[in-house]
Amino acid sequence: MNPIGFAVVAALGNVVGALAVVRHERRSLQFIEACLAFGAGFMLAVAVLGVMPEVLRDSGGAAIYVLLGYLAVHLAQHVLTPHFHFGVETHRVSPSAGISALLGLTLHTFFDGVAIASGFLVSGQLGVLLFLAVLLHKLPEGVTIASVMVAGGQSRGRAIGGAVALGAATILGVLLTEQLAPLARHGLAISAGVTLYVAASNLVPEFQGKRGGFAAAAFFGGALSFFVAERLLEAWVR
């Protein structure tokens, strides 16, 4: 299996999410919001049950790279970026907020590509699971960057361009993982930390304060769907 093809599909998720914003597709935005909790649960399960066992098999201190991945995303998104949260931006922000959000998300999306490529280096099954985990948060990611840029007064074209840039960073992550030995060796561990951060620190806070049981059901359903996907892939992917 070619991880580049999977990265391109995942990158298109950024563009689809951005298009939903600039075209004011209300139903699409509601669907993406509903998927957010499901994606968080699936990503968390993939990181803990799919990726971490592979990382911890390395006796060379690979776990430190998990922590570094987690900390790096926090630094990029919530220390160096003054205004960032997943989902639709409903308040007016400064023009620079969209650019800083784009820069903050670029590191994260780059390691989305590293995650996909690193997964396929282990097995086709893990590669597909990581691709699904990445794809599920690409839609809200596209919504995030487009809505922040529009709220900052940027044009619709620039909002779409921001989503394209995020998708390109994902593809670049795949390409460099195949070329650079340090990424090939430690990319999976770093990606585990990145995935844990996105699932637990970015996505979960977006829905955990909402009333009703839908978000909770979607979150637990996403986690349970990992086991279903894993069983199906055991038969179909090697």
C-alpha cells in the first residue's frame, strides 16, 4: 500500500471542511461537529491500543518521543498561537489570528503525515488505522482554519488556501518520513504524542461541556469502533 495516496485523501478532508465554512453549508457543519466526538474516541483508542504497544517495544527510550510530540503540539497551538480552538470561530478576531492558527496547525498536520507513513512501516493494518484516525479530525481541522481566517477578515480564497497548506503539510510528512532516518525511527512515537494531544486536549474539550448524551455516546462509540475496524482490517489488510 502506498501511504502517499492515503495522505492525499486525508489532506482533502482539510479542504472539504474549509469549503463547508466558506459556502455556509449548515448541514455539513452540523455533521462535522457531530463527528468530532466520534473522532476523538477513535483517535484515543488508536493511539493507546494501536500505536503505544508498538512504540514501547523499542527499548531505546522511545517513550520520551511520545512526550515530546505531546509537548510540541501544545507549544505550537497554545503558547506560540494566541487564539486557537477546534471548531467554528464565532467571534471576530484579529487578521493575524488566522496566520498564527495556520502556523500552529502546520506542525500538527505535518505529523499527521508522519503518523500515516510510520504506521505503514510497521504494518498495513496500523497504517490504515492511523489514516482513519487522521481523516476523522481533518474535517474539523479544515473548519477551524477556514473559520478563523474568515473571522479575521481574510478572503474565502485565502481560507481555502490555508486548508490546502495544511493538507500539503500532511503529504510532506509522508514524503520526509520515507527519506529521513530519524523520522522513520522516531516518527511513530512522536505521532503517538501528537495524536494523544489532538484527541484528549483539542477535541474532547470541544464537546465535554455540552448537555445531553449524544456527544458522550459518539465518543464512546468512536473508541469501540477501533475494535471493529481492527477486526475487519485483520482479514483485509496485511
